[in-house]
Amino acid sequence: MKKNKLKSSLLSGILSLFLFAPSFRASGLKEITKPYLGMYDCVEARLSETEYLSVFEYIRLELKPQEEFVVYCKKKGGKEFRENGKYKYDSTRGVITLMGGVGNMLKREFPLSGGNLTVEVPLGGKNLFLKFEQN
């Protein structure tokens, strides 16, 4: 009788793990195996030598699990602006390719390492520089 109680207690404990842990497993394992996922805050924003971060309340980049990203930015006293796109992360090279525009035709590759993303692109004859750090 004691063996049956022990077996049933053990079985119910294991079953409860499987019933209540799927949501934990789904989110926890993705974060462990894909540490680059999550929210990044812009800590530096310049257009050539002119600093622009002080103009914004925030600039954020979110890398989502389904290879989708969202950029959030809000000027001080203004409305939030959002832009969506797709990305691909290459862990062997330590780069992320961000894709946007109609049919994801605009593709740019940037270094992403240790929770830091550096974006440098030419814009109107000047150089746009953004540095993001993961929360």
C-alpha cells in the first residue's frame, strides 16, 4: 500500500510538471538558447557629429522570437512611432540582418555581440550612428 501511494504521488508530481511547465518551457528555453531576444535601449544616437538622443524620450528595438523586430521611438512631447520588420541572426559571425520596407527589400547587416548592437548607415550624405544595449 505504501509503495502504491509513493508511486501515485511521484506520478502526480511528474504529471503536474508537464501540465504546468509548458509555458515556462516555451519562454524559458527560447531565452536561454537565443539570448539576443528582448528589448534594447538606444544609448547613443548621432547624425554625423550632432547628438540626437536628447531629442527623444526613448528609442528602443525589440527582437521577437519569430524573427520579427519592432523599433519604438518617441520624441519628447510627441507620439510614439513604431516600425516593424524581419531579422536574421548569424551567431557564428555575430551579426544581425535587419529587413524592412515593401517585401523586406531593404536589408542591412550590423554587429550584435554581448548584448550590444551598433547601427551605422549613410543617410543624406551623413552618417547615422545608433548604439543599443540589451536590457
